[in-house]
Amino acid sequence: MDDLYRDYILEHYKRPQNFGELDPHDLEAMEHNPLCGDELGVHIRVKDDRIEDIRFHGHGCAISQASASIASEELKGMSLAEVGELDADWMIELLGIPVSATRRKCALLNLKVVRGAVTGDHAWPA
Amino acid sequence: MTAASGGGAGVRADFPILARQFGGRPLIYLDSGATSQKPQAVIDAVAAHLGERNANVHRGVYPLAQEADAAFEGARERIATFTGADPRTTIFTKNVTEAINLVAYAWGRANVHEGDAVLVTQMEHHANLVPWQVLCRERGAELRYLEVDERGELSLDALDAELARGDVRLAAFAHVSNVLGTINPVAEMCARVRAAGAMSLVDGAQAVPQMGVDVEQVGADFYAWTGHKALGPTGIGVLHGRRELLEEMEPFLTGGDMISSVDFEGATWNELPWKFEAGTPPVAEAVGLAAAVDYLSALGMARVREHERSLTAYMLKEFARVPGLRVVGPPEAEHRGGLVSFTLQGIHPHDVAELCSREGVCIRAGHHCAQPLMRCLGVGATARASVGVYNDRADVDVLVSSLLAAREVFALDGPDEA
């Protein structure tokens, strides 16, 4: 079996969870991966300082789409303060595949856009 | 290339990097549109220069410096001859980007005014786009785009219509598109631009390495290309300019080497081409590029072009066997340079490139520094395979089998599955 393109990664890529629009929403952001021009946007609905619901939209590679799909399930219910503390290791560990240096940004794009929406910090997650 | 085409098995053997293996598989390098690999002759020329003739150029009186001078200016002559240009109007820059910026700053800022227009095309690399965006914004000029049709080609009628508006000061376009592969009719375009009283700039980055280019025949006011895509080193680009224009223009970068004399109040400029070469120039790189064009000349540029056309035709034919593969750009190899951009239904180009790399195949994926064109094509990214003198049909065969294998990894059975 392929190290990178494991069944669950391809499954999330082909049938991503929590993709689409969310209206109304309280927070939103849109980010680009300068490497490939991929775009990923997020809509977030907030209740009691927690992510009540979340939807991603945009297009990207298997790694970026699967990362967003996998992260979306974890992000639901998370407090905004917790989201602000999430780092790159959290995402890479969650993804569970060896991500090369060149594909790292693919995996981290969703966290970048979510952090951007929640905290206004648009830097790449460290 | 084959022996009959002027190179023989020797061509591949001339490129030491092609002996490398990745994961136990031979390197199949199909990314020459990004940068070419280097023949041993170029590597040796750079090493010999640094090992035997290195000194700074232009002012040394000792014999070693004179050897360095002769090597550098001799390289300029060989490089200019390769493209049918005059060495005095052949300026060394860092790359095409710097060459175009040189024109945008030194010519553009003096000649493009409010109400004027600069014309580019929708197929330009960012290098031939962003400098004009910045210039137009700064000068209050309008930047207009020639459209790319569904075949990936430009329309001469549309060019005429733009020129007829009377406000175009400069038209800038690629000789060969780095995404579509389209070979544009640049000589005809330059003639029409000149007839309209405007200036022309041609980005020859993808053209000079793979077809015989004579800048006199092209007739552009400015023609830019780069060394590293033409078997030469990185760090050296070339700008050919029309002499009268270069004479009139103020310098781009200022400092050492580009002056005639300096006092505390000011300076006067050196003569061409050195007026546009501030600071110590890329000496070893020029020597390496001269060795590269000598290598290409020995192969014969007509043969190089035929090799790349034939290989591209083969690639287009073989790609038709891959379900879900969509080629962008002109369908016939005759109208293309040696590259093919494509998408594979159901697999993002980055994943296509990643999976090809498992088989040792190097292709590029992304927007190819042409994001506006990507939007026109309705895709976020494409994969691109580009060939060089060292590639053969067996390389294309490995690419095609890698693409078929990629479909298997993604468990795609039919052509339409997303």
C-alpha cells in the first residue's frame, strides 16, 4: 500500500467531510497555497465561544483536501481559544502520513485558513 | 536524440546527472521547461574557468585578468552569434525576469505615460506580466491583454485591433508559452507592432533552448532569454535590444562597471553593453553558457527542434491512451514547443507529479507562474512534462505507465470518475 495515498486519505479526498457553504456563518477566511495556486476557504458558525459547525470550500490536492476533511471533524466543538493554540504538529499527527517538506503546506493549508478566521493570524502554522 | 539526429547515444551520456538513481530507479527528467540539465562540456567549462582563469573582468592589467576578460567577452560573442545578435547589444542579466525588469524600468519609465497602454497576452509567465502591471500602475497607463483562444493560440486580428486603438506603446509576448507550449508567430507580431509605431518585447525563455532563434529575423525591439533553460548555468540571462533604444535609455541598475567616469557630483555612463551591467557580471556563468550554445550548435538547432517536435508528437499520441487525460494547448506538435501541460480527471496535478516521482519521473505541477492563464483555462493547476535534447521515447513510455499507475493508486476505473 502507498505510504502517502492510504485508503482513508483517498476516501477523504473523494468524499470530503464538511465541505460546502455554511450560511449564515460567523467567521470566514480564504487562503491560497502559493506553491500550486490551490484555494481553500472556510465558514465557521460559533456558539458559546466554540466552533458549532464548519465547512470548507475550494480545490486542492489529495493531501490538502483530506487534511481539511479530517481536521473538520476534530475542529467541531473545539473552543476558539484551543483553535488558536493548534500548531503544525497537531495537523501532521492527525493526518497520520509521512508528509515531505514540499507537501507540508498542502497539509497545513486548512489549519492556516481556520486560524486566520478565528484569530486573524494568517501566518503558516509553525 | 539519435545518432542520425546529430547526437547519438552520446547525447544522453553527455549529461552526468542522468546517471543518478532515485529509489533504485533511473532519473527520467521531464522538467526541462523549468530548467535544463547540463552537459559535461558546460560543467567542465565552468570548472576550468574557476580553476584556471578566474579574475575580475575589465580593469585588471595582469595576464590572468586579461585571460578572464577574453573569456568573458569571447563568451558574449559566441552567445550573441548563437542568436544572430550583435555582441554590443547583447546584455547579460541575472535571468529573463531581470531582463524584462530592465526594459520596464529603463525604457518603460521614460516612455510610458498616463493614457498610454501596454499590451501583453493572457499566456504570459509572471515574469512578462508583473513588471508591466507595476509599470502601468505607476504611470497611470492601461495594461491590456490579448486573448488566448480555445486552441491556446493568439489572434493576429485581435492584435491589429488592439494596435489600431493607437495608444499601445509596447507589446510584450512569449515566443513559446511555458504552459500551453504554443509557438507564437512572433516575427509577424513584431512587424505589426512596429508598423503601429509601438515597441515589442519577446520572452524567448522557452524558445531559444529548442529552436533556432535569429533575433534579427524575429525583429523584436527587445528579446530576452535565459541560460539555465538552454543547458547553461543559472544566474545568467540575456537581453538583446535594438541599438538606438539601448543608446537612448538611462541605466537600470547603477554602480560599478557601468560608468565611464564618476566624480562627487555625478557620473557618465559606459558604452554598450556594459552600461546595463552594473557590478561584477556573471563571468563563469557566461563562460558556461557559451559552452552550452556551442554544444547546441554542434547538435544543430534544426535537429534539436525536430527531436523535440517528434518527441512531443509521440507524447501527445501516447497521452491519448490514458483515460481522463486532458491536454491543454494546441493539439498538433507542429504548433508546439517541447512541452505538454495536462490534467488527469480525478487526480490533482500535485498528486500526479508525486506519483510520477515514485517511478523516477520528474514533471512539474502547479500554476507554472501563469495564474491568470490558469483561470482562463478553468483549472487551478496542471501537470507539465517538458523535454530536452537528452530525452527519448522510452522516457515518455515510463511517464505514461506512471500515469496509468497513478490512476490505479487513486482507484479510478473509468475516464469520468471524479
